[in-house]
Amino acid sequence: MKHEVEEIRLKNGARGLLIDVPDATTMSMQFQFRAGNRYAKSKDIEQVAHIMEHMAFGANARFKTEHEFEFEFTKNGAYRNAYTSDLSMVYEADCADFEWDRILDLQKVAICHPRFNESELNAEKGNVRSELTNYLNDHQRILWPRVQQLLGEDILTYRQSLPTIGAVTLADVREHHRRTHTTLNMRFVIAGKLDGRRAEIRRQIENFDLPEGERFMVPRDELTKANPSIVRRKDATNLTFGLFMVINRELNDEELDAMHYLNHILTGTMHSRIFGAARRKGLAYNVSAYTDVGFYDSGWDITGQVNHEAAGELFDIITREIRYVLDGKISEQEIIAAKSFALGRYQMGAQTVSQISGFYTGRYFADGFIKNYEKVPAMIKKVTVKRMIDTARCFINENKWVLAAVSSGEKQEIVDLNDKIETLFESR
């Protein structure tokens, strides 16, 4: 779908993107604050952000209970949600085009005028406790916070977060909202049919009844190499693993694109170098590679699950294929195929208003950068084999990495697998 993007900066200090999609029949709205777990005033109440997010659509200045607000919000089919990460709290809504102004007004009430009360606090403490306990049964999910700690990030695991739920008081929730929910700390993205509506959208958001505050800085951690580690689970029937490599700088756009296409070559399809080879040999149902850029660093991850008896052979493949990349063994045919795949996914990625909004939100909420949708095909064409190889070598040369797994087995297993990976770093 065709669309145009405009950034607006409001008098109250808020900033956001207005994305005009002329043919849209829906409207998508997202509001982001740097108000996640890392901004809790104390680690002892680390889950205050998460609990506050659960209470976000509860009682407010206009509705006495969550149920009343929910009924009003969704009566014409509108969708709403909120989520919390280490850094962000995001409120999102999708609605039919005919009621966009009503939904925006309800979003404003929920964000600006919550009436936090004891009964909803106690209920949501139970719901958050249940949610985190559920995560403890998800081996892939519990691996990541443990890895973050091993690499040097100042965060808690889910098991460590659970005891902080009981310590959160109503005063803590109100303090977190008051301190973090300010206009300077707010970013937004609104996408849909905007012709004749921009002035009203601007007016509504400028009337958000929040203090000016400040845009919080992102905490910076010193990342480092770590020893192989196991999160032991008696019920784990296989090995849920992750090889996580970091460099203490942000990849530029060209390097990130190159890594995306390299990951596709390695694990993106059933004929890929690592995943495809593992499937042909019956070693693993899934292996994935992913590259991401943070505020001060970048990460390259290779993750998956494998049965214990097949782990050694799978890690031989992983080690071999990464070494081939480092030695420059990538063919032009492979990169042509990866670019063709990327171009197809690009053209498929703007079929809905929510998809269009999602293209911009992650990067804009992170650092205010506005991606250029129209330039994506040109960016795809610019990726070279040399850029892939050079960027992969940057991660290896940095030598800051960890191999971790969830397993019921002995630690020696992960140590032996780690020894295979270690050879990649020793030879550089």
C-alpha cells in the first residue's frame, strides 16, 4: 500500500510519525515511553513497570472498572494492547477508520488519567506472577535473560523477577507512571487515512495531560565474553541452545543488511547452509540466525534445539559453515538468491496498515531514526559479498560471546560444544 511519512514535533515536547495511507480502512496507533523494567526506581520492585502496564487499561478518570473501559473500547471491533520490555512500555491500538478519533481519545484517557486502585493491583500482581511462571516453562524464552546477564547486562532473569512482584505497592505504581509518562519521554506512530485529520490528531496529542519531564537516557552496560553456561531444567528432553556474539558498536545500515542476508544464507530456508544441512541429516527441526542493533552494541545470534545425540554433529556444521564465511566462501549465486528472497518479502510486507506501521516503529522508538521504505530495493541491491564477510569477521575479531543452553544434561556437554565454537575465534 502506498503511504507517506511525516515526523511532527509538538509544543509539549512529544515527537511522532504520521503515516498517511490513502486507501486504508483502518487506523493503527502506538505510543511509546522509555518506561520499561530498567527504569524501575529499584531492582527490589523491578516488575513495577510490568504491573503498571497490566493496569494500563483499568479504571481511569472516565470509567470505574477495567470491564467498563474494555466494553467501550472494543464495542466496534477495535483492538488494544500494551507491552513492556527492558526499556520500553508501548500502548497500541487498531480500529476501523470511522472511529479513529474516539479510539485516540480513549487511548489518551488510559495513558494520562489512570486511576490505579488496590483491587486491580492485587489482581494484576497475580496475572504477572502467572505470566512469568509460564515463561519458566518456555526453554527458549528463559535462555535470553540468562545470556544477557552472562554478557554483562544489568537485568534480572524471570526467576529473579518473580520475588519483586510482591514488593510492589500502589505508591510504586503511581510513582513509576508519574516519573516516566511525560511528553518529552513519549514517541508515537499513527498510520491510516490522514487526509483532513492531521490538525485534529496534532490537537489531541498536544492535549495529553502529562508533565513535560525528560527523555530518559538508555543505560549502558560493558559487554564481555563469558564461559559456557547451562540453565538446568529436569524436564528438558533436548538441548535448547544459543550462540550469542556481540560487538561494542552499532552496525551501520549497510552492515546490518549484509548480516540479514548472510543469516538467510545460513538458516533462512530448507536449502540453507546450516539449517538446510541439519534437516537433510535429520539433526534438528529448527536452527535460526538473527542480527540486531542496540543503542551501543550489536548482536549476532544462532539459536535452535537439538537432541543430545545429534548436538555434536550439528555444531560441527555450524562451526564449518561460519568458518567458510570467514574464509570468504560465499558465492554470487547465493547472494543473488538472498536478495531475490528479500525483495519478495519487502513487496509482501506492506499489505496492511499495521505492517506499514511496524516497518517504522521499532527503529523510530529506539533512536528516532526514520527508515525510508522506498529506498529498501536500492539497499538490497547494494549488499555485497565483501560486506557480509567483513561484518561477520567483526563479530569474531571482537571475541565477546557466550554459548548457553537449557538442558537436563551435564555441563560437560555444553563445554565440549563450546570447544568446537572456540576454534573459530582462536584462528582469527
